[in-house]
Amino acid sequence: MDQPLKIGIIGDFDQNRKSHTAIEKALNHAANALSVPLDVEWLFTQKLEDEFNRVSLKSYHALWCAPGSPYQSMSGALKAIHFAREQDWPFIGT
């Protein structure tokens, strides 16, 4: 695979949450073990609410909804989750 696997993480990154830092470490560990280039991007929930665009979510190969409720914008998180479910997009929620 020449192009990086692009993963969008739905959530509001907090470096003090062990689960948030563990997600990126786990993804990078798996990608390295499989020799797959990886691009991880956090998708902040308020931005998802304010600028929701299905086309931009389609640029990710998969979406992961990070733990961390309450989110800054539950509406933004739910919009992205609905997109994944309605479009049968690869998705994991923790």
C-alpha cells in the first residue's frame, strides 16, 4: 500500500486521557506490524457540528469514535456516527 491508511478519530483529544494517547499508539503499533503507512487525524466534535460535510468524512478509510463523553458537541459526534452507520463505513466506537 503506497497511500497511507487514513483514520479519522471522532472526539476531543485530551492528552491527559490515557485512552486517547493509547488509541494512537495502538493504531501506530498495528500499522508498523503490518508495514502499512498510517495517517491519523482527530476530528473535533464542535468542528463536526459546525462544518459537517459527508464528503470530507469519505476521505477517511475508517472512523473511530473515541471515549470521552461528554463531548464538546454531542451533536457533532452523532453526525459522524450516523454517517458511518448510514453509509456502511468502517467504524469502531469505544
